[in-house]
Amino acid sequence: MTLWGGRFDAKLDPAAWALNASLPFDRRLAAQDVGGSQAWAAALRDAGLLSAAEYQQIASGLEAIAAEFDGGTFVFAEGDEDIHTAVERRLGERTGALAGKLHTGRSRNDQVATDFRMWVLEALPALDEALCGLQSTLLDLAEAHTATLMPGYTHLQRAQPVTLAHWLLSHFWPLQRDRERLADLRQRTAVLPLGCGALAGTAFPIDRTALAEALGFDEPAPNSIDAVSDRDFAAEFLFCSALCGIHLSRLSESMVLFTTAEFGFFELSDAYATGSSLMPQKKNPDLFELARGKSGSLTGLLTGLLVTLKGLPSSYDKDLQEDKLPVFTAADTLRTILPVLAGALRTMTVHPERMRTAIDPTLMATDLAEHLVRKGVPFREAHGLTGQAVRAAAEKGCGLDQLCQADWQALGLLEADLLPVFDPLASVEKKSAIGGTAPQAVLEQIQNAKIKLRKGKGE
Ligand code: ARG
């Protein structure tokens, strides 16, 4: 039994039915569908279309259906094309012909757009919480490592010393931006399509502002044609998810690299590493590789929906049924990855000595040039002189800090002055301007990060 059988005298072909039905995935909108119907029933009552007694009967029928979904006892029927049909069919079984009044002035077009927005509005805080979990792990680790030195890289070549805390926090801020983007998305999602009918609006005196308020939306959608076709919120959600996935992928790539024998900066705990079926010695960072891999899938979900939306005539088109699965999948993916990455980071072993020995004296070449700058040499000239020293050391096969008196003199430098220049701690301590890697600047960064994190938690 479909919701549209009147003008048809044959049943839909079974294969066509399978293509058309969305129940396999939109059953996840059950709670939202029942909640939306409850508010709609109240709006119909307020508009004089349901008596108080009729409303009461419908409302308690819907309440019982919600309990069936909650308790896992709701039984779907063969003819349930989608979740909206299933709920209306079940209401009919409970309240008889009266159930037929619920769909007055409403279409599945405004109904599904409403349910879907409700689902996204509920997913946003859950995602925020998962992001906060990873952020606080990074923050806790950073607090423990404000004085731990490691090589910093550009082009994946050793560049300048940084603190581990600073590196960890470089992965905190992208997640903060993800959270801010998702929080911002709320306002464009909380615009209510219900009361727009199929496309033209509803022919009954429904107070859409009150309806929006009842459903926790900020305002009713201002144009009924746009309201039933607008999936910007879904595309934006997928963009936020894809970009978040890319942030997690970049963190993961570093983790894969830094846990290799060649780097050995970190070691994963057994609870967050996997083995090889063939090579007994292997301890693999699969979970980070999966996070890296899933960023590709997340990007695909975004691209998929954008292409589905492109070129659609305005108003509702059945293509729009393709909107839900990517959003559900993206939300599930992130909520699966985030706690795992947090757990892996929280339980890993840090090897400060490996990071310290990876800082060779050439990482302080810039410090040497800046030492010359402090003596009044213009930076460009200092850069050239230091480059000559680097070359001299390479030719001699010695460290930059091992050049002899005569080498330094040739550059107009006093060997005795240079000792502190090659101290990596002194190097990081100099980067004390806001945003730099000096332990003092990082402590301030940590304070700011804590404030941002607390704000997210509603404080
Ligand atoms: N299952 C549909 C969807 O998800 C519900 C809306 C159906 N509307 C229609 N005119 N057939 O988009």
C-alpha cells in the first residue's frame, strides 16, 4: 500500500520498487519523522483542522509508534516505500481512518527535508563532542611536552627545531576550525521546510513560525519552492566532513611516518596497532592508514552529492533521495575514526631521545644567520655566509658546529660566540612571538586552546 495508489491500477514492477524505495536507508529518520508529525498534528489542531480529541488520538498513536522504534519492536511492512509511509501506515493500524487526516496540507517533499534537517541538527553536537575528544587528547599531550624538542620539517626535509607541543597543537587548530564550521552550519540547517507542501506552500492556515519554534528551528523557510529543493545544508555538512577527514588524514600521515623504525619518534600501544599475517615482527599503524584512506571516501561523498544537485530543475526531484546516504555515511565515518585516533594518541609512547638526536646542527643554520644579523650583518648577506659554512662543513664531512677556528674566521666569526647558536633549546626559545614554538609562547597557545575547547563544551 503506497501513499499514492489512487490513479494507478497496477502495482509497481518489483525491480522498479527496489530502486524507488528509500526505506533501507531513510529508516534512520524514524525518530525525526515521528517528531515532525507530532508537531504537524499540533499545527493542524491549531489551524482548526483537527479537533482536540482527534489531535489527542493522533498524538498518542505517534507516541506509541515512537516507543516501538525505541524498543526495537516496530515492524516494517512490505509496502513501506519509505519511513514516512511506514509511520503513516502504522498510525492507521493504531487509530484507523483518523490517521488519514495527518497528511493534510503536507507533502513528503517538505516532510523529508524537515526530517533530514532535524537529523543533521542532532548530528552536529555529537560530531562536535567527538572532535573535542581528539582535541583534548592533543592538548593533554602538548601540556606534557612543551620542552620536548623535535625536528620541524618543510618539504619533509629537516628544517628547524620545534617543540613536540607545538607540533601537536598544529593539529589542534584545524579541528577547531572544523568545529567552528559545523557550529556555523547550524543556522543554515535550522530553517524549516515543513508547511511548504509539495512545492507551492500549504493551503491551510498553518502558523509556520510557531511550527518552527515547536520543532527547535530558528525560522520557517522563506520560499516553498526553494524549501523542498534546498540541500545546501547537506552539501555543507559533507564539505565540513571532507575537510575534517583531510585534517585527520594529514595527522595520520605524520603518525605513520613518525612510527616507522627510521623515525621512531612514537610507538603505538598494542591496543591501537595491528600485525601481519605473514611477517611476525610487524606492528602496523592500520588505524591511521584507514583514517588517511577514508578521507578519500569522505571527499567522494561530497563530490557525489554536488554532482547529484548540479543541473536539477528547481523544486523537488527524486534525485534528491540520494542526499541521505552520503550524509549518514560521513557522520558515521567521522564518529568512528575520531575516538580511535584519540585513543591511539593517548596511549602511544613518545621517544624524546629519538627526536632529539634527529636534530642535527644544520637545523640551526638559520640561527647562525640570525646571529650574524644581531651583529649588524644584513640578513641576505648573513644567509650567504651561513650557506658557505654549510658547504664547508659538507665538504669536510663534519657537523656545522665542528668547523675550525680558521673556517669561522674566514666568515668573520668568533668560534667562542657560536656555542649557544647550536643549542636547539636556545633556538626554540627565541621563537617567542605569538604563535611561535618557544615554550613560553606555547604555554600561552595552550591557554587559548583550552578556552576554545571549554567554549565548545557550552561553558
Ligand atoms: N523518499 C523520498 C526522499 O527521500 C521522500 C520524498 C518523496 N517525494 C515524492 N514526491 N516522491 O526524497
